[in-house]
Amino acid sequence: MTAPILDLHHATVLKDDRPVLDDVSLTIADGEHTAIVGPNGAGKSILVSLLTHFERPVARPDGVPPVRVFGEDAWNVFDLRSQIGIVSADLHNRFVSGNSEGRITATKAVVSAFLASHGILRYGSITDDMRRRAAAALDAVGVSHLARRTLDQMSSGEARRVMLARALVNSPRALVLDEPTTGLDLVARHGFMERVREIARAGTTLILITHHIEEIVPEISRVVLLRDGRIIEDGPKPEALSAESLTRLFGIPVTTEEAGGYLYARPATSPVSPSSSSLP
């Protein structure tokens, strides 16, 4: 049996002596496309940091490891990065702001994944195989024509697809999308998520971290609701994304509607009639 991608056992993470993740137990199986949804400050990004070993939880008194990734509780971070692909607006911004104002080509940005760097290729040997695999990854997400273009010459949507190619170049066992469409316009957002759907159908496990319900692609069947560092619901998408559940999550009345396999949520407000809104 394949080990779970992520197995949290009563995991707690403290910041300034305050729990930002509070006694959370969660298992995500291989092949189980999952969305983790919550408002800002819910602790969603801390889960990503546990998965990638950038954060460490409080040690348990019984000695049981609070975090296992692919069945192991101790990973070399560089080895782990080859198993998990990550796309986030934060990573995108680090590339653009940290590499001479984004003057790094798409190919070099993707190749940097082999070296576990953020695009600076001063160290390590770049092989022809790395270049071939980078070209294939760019082609797979539809941006092969941008291979020699620098990130600062691209639209945000194009550059985000380059980040997706970078996340996929090592053929990871899981793809983690942390608020992946932040900063994208409507068209770029749709195009990006349609590529994500293709990746899910091809067999890479998706873990989507978001507070945008409409980002949850139809291929995702499980949703975890996180609020104030605790899981308040975990289950099949129809139940977890019901109006009642989302009202509890966001603390205001929420209504939902479905279209094309996607769910859309908005605050429940009473319509304002023309007569009640007109000036006296």
C-alpha cells in the first residue's frame, strides 16, 4: 500500500507562543485530490510549510511523529522538494523580485527546480537532460514559446504557467497549489486552472490551498475547512461546501450555486429594491 502524501497526528505549530495550527490530525492519501479552504489567517499556509518541512511542529510527549510525508518523518529538504511541486503567488514574486527584477528566462526558471534554488544558477551543473525536461515541462503547460523570454517580459498569467512548469519538471508525486491564482485576471485564472485540471486527470495528486471557492476544480472530491488553526469540517465536496458549512466557516450567511462543475459562493444579502434605495 502506498504511504499517504501527508499524515498529521495531533500537530501543533506555535508562533509567538500562540497556536497557529492547533492539534490538527489529517491524512491525505496518494491520488486523493484535496482542497483546504479557510479565511485569511486560518492556518492554511502553515499546513503547506509542514508538508515541505519549512515549519516544524511541537514535539509530542508520547514520541509519535506529528508529521509524516510519504510515510517518513525525517526528510532531507532538498530531496523532499523533488517529490512535491509547489505553485504560489509568493514563489512567483520571489522569482520576479529576486532575480535582477525578473530578468531570468523561463527555461532557467524551470531548470532551477533541479537545483532546489529560486532561479539563481551559479552553482551546480546544468545538463542537456535538464534542459530537455525543462522544455517538455514548458510545452506541457502551453508556454514553450516563452522559453527564451524573461519573466519580466511576460504577463502574470504567462509567468504563473512557467511556475507551474517548474513545479512539474521533476514529475512530483503531489502538486501543491497555495492560493495559485492570486494576481491573475479572469482569463488568465481560467486558463491556469484548466491546465491544473489536465494535471489532475493525468494522475498527479492535487492539494489546493485557497479561500476562493471557485478555484476548486471539479476533479477535487474532498474538502477540508480550516478556521482559527483547527479543522471544522472534512469530507466530500458537496457536504463540506454546503451553504451551511461555508456560513460556519466564514462567520456570515453564505449562498452557493453550481455551474459547469464549479461551485460559486457569495455573502447572502437581501436584494435592494429600487424604491428602497432611491433618494427622497
